[in-house]
Amino acid sequence: IKMADNTYVQTRQAEDVQDVIYNISPIDSPVVSMSKTIRATGKLHEWSQDDLNAAGENAVVEGAVAGNDTSKPIIEKSNYCQIMSKVAEVTGTLEKVDKYGRDSEMAYQLELRYGELANDQEYAVVGVQTAKDAGSAPSARKMASFVPQLDTSVVIDGSAASDVAGVEDLLLQAHLATYMEGGNPSYLVTDPATAGVVSAMAMASGRTRDIRNERKIVNVIDLYVSTYGELDVVLDRNMESGTMLLVDFNYAATPVLRPTADWPIAKVGDSDKRQILNEMTFAVLNDKAHAAITGVSI
């Protein structure tokens, strides 16, 4: 075809489509990923914890008769393995035709579902406070999440804090509480919004930073150091809002009964379907080794 000025114009042109898919949805599971993976062998995973009697005055007279054994019984702890599942289904046509950004639609969908399952695992551990549930015929088994497994002595209610200084006071209280029990957490895990409160601690009155001749504003804390130890700050997008966890990953585990895997489901029509499944739980191996501040809302 020629235009009025005799310029030739091609009537059919190739499509201008980028051969890539842009996806910024995050896969964020630091607590599950950093906890040690151990083997579970039953639906109910069990472990034990013990502690010493509190220190006290200890003096006996010469030649005294031995006293009574004051040892405490070992504490038995447990959590249920929770089954989590995702399904990827693709029509026969969609798998066969040429596509932009991927060769196999099923492979692409499986990659997405695996990422979603990782987020669901993290959410089950730190995104919500859930008590363990043995389940029944119509309801699924559920694991207890992180905070409900902690001893109440190391869980601080942060809802009363009205400013940054108040939150920092609670952080120190929580750190002290686990320290006095022998805890030595090295990570402070928090949701992104509450992390802003931690960053604001750097701007508190009486604190200064040497930025020399750098022409930038710094408002972040990567490492919080207190009298009771150092805490690396980790952001977790799947963390329950307003929560700050002081974690010692030496005492956190993910017992796995069935590792994440996928398999084909019988065809019932013109589509291919695969199920992705994992069965695991979360174990706070000592309920005073960590600490938590909940309900921070400033």
C-alpha cells in the first residue's frame, strides 16, 4: 500500500511484545529458612526442654545430712505437622502454543506455586498467632505459630507504647527477660512497618552519627546493640504487623515430615494438573530462648 505521498507502508507487521514476564511479588521466609531443618517422623512432633533451678543462698553446716533432691521434671513440648498444598493446572492448548516469557506454562506455574507455598509456610509461623490443633475429620491439623510457643515471661505487650522511646524500652525489657533465663538471641525480626520504628531509634535525642562529608541522609539500623547483646535486624514481609521477635536460631527448628514435592494428578479432561505439597511444623526448642514484643502500633 502506498500513502498519498507515494511512501510504501507494510500492511502486516510483526507484533512488538517483550519476551519476558515482570513479577515483583516477593518470596519472603527468613524465619523458616534460617531455622534448622530436622526430620519429623509422626503427625505430632515432640521434644524436651529443661532448665536449672534459680540461684539462691547455699550454705550447710558441717556434717549435715544431705537434703532432698530439688530437681524439676523435664518439660515435654510438641507441635502438630501441618499439611500445605498448592495446585497448578494448565490446559493442553496453553502448554503447546508458543508463549511470551516462558517455554512451558506448567513449569512457570509450578515456580509461582512453590513461591506461594514458601510464603504460606512463613505466614503460618510468624504471620498469625495460632494455637496447635490436632484437627478432626472436617478440619485440618494446624501447627502452633512462633509467639504462642513462647513462655509468657518473654512476651511483652507493646500496645501501650506511644512513642519510639517507649518501644525501645519494651525491646530492652524483652531482651533482658530472655537474657536472665540464659537466652542469647542474635536476630531482631520484624515486619517492614515496625522496622521503621527501629530505624527511628537512631534519631533519638542524645544519639549522634558521624556521616563525615557524605551527602546522604541515613535512617536505618542494621545492628542493634544493647547491654544484653547484639541483634541483627531482619525484615520479614510475612510477619504479623506490629511484632518484633528476638530470635536465637540455635533453638528454632522446622521439623519436616514430607519435604515439598509435586506430582501429576489424574487427567479428567483437556488439562494437566500437578499438586505441590509439604507437611511440616515449627518447633521453639526452648520457650525462653527467644522473646517477642507484640501489638506495636505507633
